[in-house]
Amino acid sequence: MQASTTETVPRGRSGEATRARILAVANEVFYADGIRATSADRIIERVGITKVTFYRHFRSKSDLVVAYLEGQAAAERAWMQSLRVPGDPAATLASFASGIGEASCSPGFRGCAFINAAAEFSDPADPVRAAVEEHRRWMLGEFTALAAEAGAADPAQTARQLMILRDGAMVNGYLGDAGSLAASLEAAFASVIGASAA
């Protein structure tokens, strides 16, 4: 999912405000136009700062990309946790499906920021790829917990299936019929959970 960029970041002289402005612009343009297609110079120009100021906050564009992904991860984790229905994994998965469906119908939706980043950074040793993998491990852990709560015979295997459905939905929401995505994903989640019972 893409973290919201609708909040305005106040212009200020403090280092924190400048860093927040850099990240807000990076969040917008990395997601909309791609990470490799967006130069540090473009971000510097959009923020209205000097190169010296930019590099004071981020030693490299790679550091900025990692910070961007960490922000995306924090937003997605908060979103997923806000949808948890204690004791009802089916309702939680239905909420996830609804949220993904809603996001995919939003203007400017381009799929999953992590899948997009992974497509641009194929080297598993790259710090960008490491940030992607860290978040995906967390997400797989969440799906494993939901599968265990649902009584799956093999929660780890069920979690991998749920993750595949989630990933496919994010891509389909960008490339396919976003309008029917939520219902299809909810039915697929329910099918996997139903088939996984011990």
C-alpha cells in the first residue's frame, strides 16, 4: 500500500522539518514515477533546498530510498494493525481485502511500493532490497499469526498463500479491474483459510 501524502509538511528552518519535507517529496515522486527514474537533483529542486542541505540529511540517494521504504513500512504496519479484529481472523482478512480494494481504486494507485522497489533493485545485498525484505518478513509474520489463530494445520504455509494473494491483488489493482478486487480477494482469503483448517 502507499502511505498517504495528503498531509502538508510545514516549511521551517529546523532539521526535522527539512528532513520531513525531503521525505514527503520522495514519497510522492518515488511512488508516482519510480525510484531509479527520480534523481536526487529533482527532489532537491522540488523541496527547494541546496545539495549540501540534502546530503546533510541523507548521505546518498540510497539512504533516502531506505528511509522512504521505512516510512512506507511504518504506515502499512499501522494500517494492518488498525484492522485487526481480535479473535476473528476471517474478519481481519476481510478488512484487509476491503482496504486493498479501496486503495486500488484511489487516484494515482501504482500497486505495492515494496514490490515496485524490489523490481527496481534486484541485488539482494542492496540496502534497498534489505528494507523491502524486512517489511515482507514482518507481513508474513502477521499472516502466520492470523493463520494460526484461524486453526490452520500449517500456519507458515497458509501465510505464504495469503501473502501470494495479497501480492497478486496489489498488482491486479493496478493493472486489472480494481472495482471487483475487494470481493475477489476476500473470497480468496476465505477459501485459503477454509482449506487450511486442521
